[in-house]
Amino acid sequence: MRIPFFFTIIFSILLSSCAATGSPSAEVRLPSTAGVSAAIPPGFTFADGSRPLIFPADFGAHPDFRTEWWYYTGNLQTPEGRPFGFELTIFRVGLLSPLTEMPKDSQWYSHDLYFAHFAVSDIDAGRFYAFERYSRPGPGLSGAQADPYRVWLEDWSIRESATGVYHLQAAQDNISLNLTLTDEAGVIRHGDNGYSRKGQNENNASYYYSQPRLQTEGTLKIDEISYPVSGLTWKDHEFSTGVLDENQIGWDWFSLQFDDGSALMLFQLRERDGGASAFSSGTFIAADGKPQSLQDANFYITVLDEWISPHTGGVYPAKWQIQLDDPACLLEIHPWMADQEINFAAVTYWEGAVRFEGTCNGAPVRGNGYIELTGYAGNLPLP
């Protein structure tokens, strides 16, 4: 999963006082999560497993839930093999309960705020670019719709151009991305048919699905040089109103795309005592598209190396071994480059392109993926 719903919950609380004016102060820092549950206004729905995921309706926005995000990460390369990574994520946070009546005299009043992150890893050059934006929906500046699918914040957008085909674009400063994504594996529901439990309370959960194998082609432009690129993109979409358990201090999220057509999603919730939460879980997706749920007892993540950020001083894992019981996999994972830390005024986390190799059921495997690490550095939403 993509567990940023934890920090978007905290972020939405922080921004709720900005509903009338839009952008937060650049000087703000995230508060403690103590009392967050009580701060959630009545009227929002919690993920409790009582609703199925239905498509295409659930591709769109869910304003009755407090937090939501559409996450796209991918590994790309030029015809000559030059590698790149990218992230484009659009978040929606409910500032006001959907039951709150809004004035009718302006389009600028809104229950929601949208914000987005766009990042590119230029691996051969060892350069990492990251940008953020905020917007209220206003007169069409940001939003999400199900059919035809479209999610956008200004000119950063993903839109459906044909069934199972999407156009992704983002540009800022000297970086631009223009990609066509074609779904080759369909929708994968995580957890219990899309209900993904994260904590002791059944409401500490999200509805969560992925499109784990989006064949990708297009162009990436850096400093006026345009690169034709192709590769694989992973999409996550989650929506929830739940919060982080008090003893959970961060998370490690893995999305791995195997060269043989299979895929793996894992998330590990880290606790104060240094252990992993029993609510850590994942999904192994076979090459034929069949998903297999994984519980905390079914996989083991070992950190083999560390990286110290020169920007924040955060000490991050930088090499991993993952062992699965079934299928019997042993994987070693390396970042494509060390410095892929996103460090904005309101949140700091590591989100980076990785490569891996190993064995599954005795056969050699390899591939690429993305990892997200939070709770290791700086101004983070920790309890």
C-alpha cells in the first residue's frame, strides 16, 4: 500500500485552518498525532470493510472519506538503457465534513483541498528533482472523477484516453513528463477484497487497490533535452478516515515489478520498540494476475545497509533482503541512487526507484520497483 494516508490525515488537520485562504504557511511543522481521532469532524465515513470496491466508480473521488490519494511511481529507461524514476501523486484531504453546508455565492468555497508531489530521479546524473503544489477545486483547478477517469491539479494530471489507457503529464521548471500508460494486469484489491487493516481498531484501515503493471511509453524532458522513455508504472489508490495507532512511528512500503510479469506489494508498520506491527501485510500477484494476500508472519524484511541524508540528517535503510514463505522468494533490493529524499516544509520522506534480484521457488528473478520510507527524518507526522 501507499501509507501516506497517515501523513495526509495529519496534514489535513494542519491545513484545516487554511480552508478559507488555501495555501499553508511555509514555516509550519506537523503537530503530534495525540488526539487526532477526536479532531476528525463528525460526518466522515470510516473504512470498516462494509462496502465493496466497484469500478469504474471507485476510480474517482470519495468525499465522504477524509483522506485520499492517487499514486503513480515508475521506472523508465531510454532505448540506450539510461534509467530514470518518477513519482506523481495527487492527494485529496477533507477540510470540512461533507455534511457541512457551503455558501452558494462563490465557486471557491470547498470541503476539500488537493495537493500533489512530482519527482524525477535522473539516475546516471545522480540528480533528484521534487516539486509540490496545493489547490482548492475552485473553478476546475483540481479534482477527480471516475468515468471517464481523470485526476488533476492544474496541469499535473492523469486522464483516461481509452479503456485501460491513461495519459500522465506533469511539468515544472526544467522538468516535464508526458507518458501513455496501458494497463496489462487490471485492478488488484489488497487485504480483504480491498479492505486493508492497519491497526487495532477496525476503523484504522483504508480501502486500497492497485494497478500494478502499467506499460509506459513517452518522453521525459530535463534541461531542454528530451528523452524517449519506456518502462513500467505502478498505481495505488487509497481512501480512508482512520489514523495511525499510537505505538506506530513510521512505515516502509515496497512495490516491486518482476521481469516475469509478477508483482509484489508489502508494507511494514514500524513500532516504538523497534519491532514491526502485526498489521503489516502485502499482496503477491502472480504473472497470471492471481493475487495472494500476505500477512506479517508470511514475510521478513531485513535491512542490510543505511544512508545518512545530507539534507536532514535522517538515517534511512538503503539495502534490503525480503523473504517470502509462499511463494518461496529471497530478494535483495538496492536503490538505483541513494539520494531520493523528498524534503518539503510540511513533510519529509524517502521515495525512490529501486532494483532487485533473487529467486522465487528456485528460479532466478529480477526487476525494478519503488520504496517509500517515513518516520526516519525531520518534520514527520509521528505520535
